[in-house]
Amino acid sequence: MNIQKLAFVILLFISFAICAFPSTSYACKCVEPKSPTEELEESSAVFSGKVIDQLEKGRTQFILFEVKESWKGFNESQVIVETVDSSSSCGYEFEDGKEYMVYTNETDGHLEVSLCSRTDLLSAASEDIDELGKGEEPSEQVTLDLSEEGQPPVWIMLSLLIIAFGLAVFYGIKRVKKGSK
């Protein structure tokens, strides 16, 4: 087997390996919601706030909130939360300018919102407000920006790098063979 064919087979194998193991996705199925107090205990952060900006990158939606009250997790005037882009994947669909009662969980340093949490429009969260009482107003004023959110995952960058390397080797070998003839 000559070097050109070997390089092609290696490139094919790497491409197959990258594509052969896709991530598994499931339709959203939630269990019965917990009480506001139970959800507060299990959440990383709970707050009420107004959606002031949104950014979609890939399958992730980044939502910037102006925080009105916080019951748990932080004391800043703005926060960015993440959710998947589809309710069928348990993502919560937020609307700009609306106020929400938000229950989040931290994953890899990011606050994530799920359709399965008690997150809801603030106007529909009277049971939560009654049970949890008054939250605290944020004491630390911050200004956050969505432009740096949602950098591509490392595996995508590595895959592209491997493919580029394979192509460079393939064409390098081809060029060397042409020069030796």
C-alpha cells in the first residue's frame, strides 16, 4: 500500500471515528414539580428578573437577566443563564422584556435552566413568592455582555484540527511524489 493510500485510509478512519459516536438526545420528560421550598433547596441559584438580551449559539440559548430579587446563589444585578434551544429537549423558551421566576442549576460553571424546573413567568409564580417570602435585592452592580458566550466546544475544534492535519499530510505526500517523478 503506498503512502498516499495509507494517508487517505487514516483520514477516512479519523472522519468515521468523529461521526460514528454522535451524542444521544432524548425527548423532554419531566417528573412532577417539587414545591418551591424543595426546588429552592435543590437549585444552585433562584432569582426573579427581566430578560434584557438573548443570544443563540448552536443548540444553546444564552439569556441575560436584570435581577430584581434573589433567594439563593448570588448577589449581582445581572446574570447570564443557559438553556437548550428547544422545549422538546427540556429547554425553557424565554421572551425578551418579560419577567420570570428562575430556578437554575450549575453545570461546569454555568447556570442552566430547564423546562423541568419551576421556572415560570413572574406573574404566574405567586405560589412561589408566597412560600419563599421576599428575596434580597442585588447589592453588587455589574454589567454583563453576551458577546463572549457560547464559544465552540473543544471537540469541534479538535476535529477540525485533525481533519486539517490529515489533508495537509495527504497533499504534502502527493506533492512529494509529483516532485520525485
